[in-house]
Amino acid sequence: MANRYLHNVQGLFDTIAPNYDRMNNIISLGTHRHWRKQTMAQIHLASNAHVLDLCCGTGDWTIALAKELQAPGEVIGLDFSAPMLKLAQQKVTQQQVADRVWLRRGNAMHLPFKDNTFDLVTIGFGLRNLPDKAQALTEIYRVLKPGARLVCLETSQPDQPLIKPVWQWYFTKVVPLFGRLFAHQYQEYSYLQETTRHFASYQQLATMFQQAGFQNVHFQRFNFGAAAAHFGTKEAK
Ligand SMILES: C[S@@+](CC[C@H](N)C(=O)[O-])C[C@H]1O[C@@H](n2cnc3c(N)ncnc32)[C@H](O)[C@@H]1O
């Protein structure tokens, strides 16, 4: 089952990779840039920090993090999709951060890193795609240094009675149509909107963080709750 999931979801991301950045702008009506900026503003990094950006995709967040660092500081971007990583590598070179960024192919649920390695782990729009979120959070907790933080930016669900039905209509009807219209990928964007609709609420995600052991768990919601950034800290020894 786990292998079938990996094959299918990985195949989906391999397929959408060439259109990924453009479709992100279209589907979120450009607002994902604001969410990313607001989340970055709450990350305070020492310039020599060791950072892991999980499910790094085409690398925008990886690069934004790298720009805060100087050697020996570094960011490892991990993703299981080779086409996503190829696009990320091109941007890393173009934006001249190749001395601080290492891109690695791997599975976010089985991290190939030792315990207590990173000063920060980020995961942007990745967690909802993982079949076992609890396992992924436990893995992230393991590789963080004591006292270090996880920052997760993800789509979420508005809960205001007036906004919620509009949001549901937009995701179930409009997003797959945009997929067909702008990328000829109706099935793929149907799947992606389903993962968004069925993903945990912002309160449930905060509880999942706590269950994985994170402390000082808090969140910031964007656009009436259409997205949320969650923060949690590994217990300091
Ligand atoms: C929606 S994209 C997000 C990309 C990027 N973080 C961003 O903020 O735009 C999700 C990414 O997660 C990756 N992904 C999904 N499941 C994964 C897994 N089990 N292990 C590693 N990467 C995974 C996909 O290949 C894809 O690049």
C-alpha cells in the first residue's frame, strides 16, 4: 500500500512539475507569495544554521531560506520527485545560492538523517500529501536539535459560515477546471484539491504537532483560514 501510494503520488508530482510554479500562482490567485513572506518573517535564523526544507518541490522556499544564511550555514531541500528537483537545481544555480543548498531525493516519511541534526525544519504545502502525517512529524521531531523549530505552511479550511461554501465550491469545481484549462491536467488537480479539502483543520494539525512531542505550538491563519502556518519547538534538553 505504502509503495503504491509512493508510486502514484510521485508520478503525479513528476507530471505536474513543469507547470507547478505557474499553477500555484493561478490557483492561489498569487496569494501564496504573501503567505510565504508572512511565514518567513517569523523565522529568525542564525547565519550558520543547518536547515531542512522537506517536500521542497521547485525550491522557492529552499532558496528564500538559503538567502538568510552564510557558509557553513546550509539548507538541504528534500523531495521524492526528480523533475521537481531538476527545476529546483536550475533556480538554485540562477540565484547563486549553490554554495549553501544541497538538493536530495528522498521520502519525507523516512528521513535519511541522524537524530538532532537540524536547527530548523520547514515543510511547505507538503504535509497534506503524506499518507502518514504522524510518522512524518515524528521523523521531523527526531532530526531536529533540542530547542529547534518546525515550521509548516499548508492549505487549510476556512470555518466562517459565509466563506466556507465559497471556498469549497472554488476547490471542488474551479481548481480542477483551472488544471484542465491552464495545464491540461484535470485529474491531477482533482486529486490535489481533494487532499486540500480532506486535510486536517488548523486545530487538528496543532494537536498532531503536540502528539508528536512539539511544544509551544501555535499557528497563523491566512485569507480567512485558506492557509495556515504552524510552528512547534522540540523540547530543549
Ligand atoms: C505541493 S508541492 C510543494 C512544493 C514546495 N514546498 C512549495 O512550497 O511550493 C509538494 C511537494 O511534495 C513532494 N512530496 C510529496 N510526497 C512526498 C514524500 N513522501 N517524500 C518527499 N517528497 C514528497 C512532491 O514531490 C512535491 O514536490
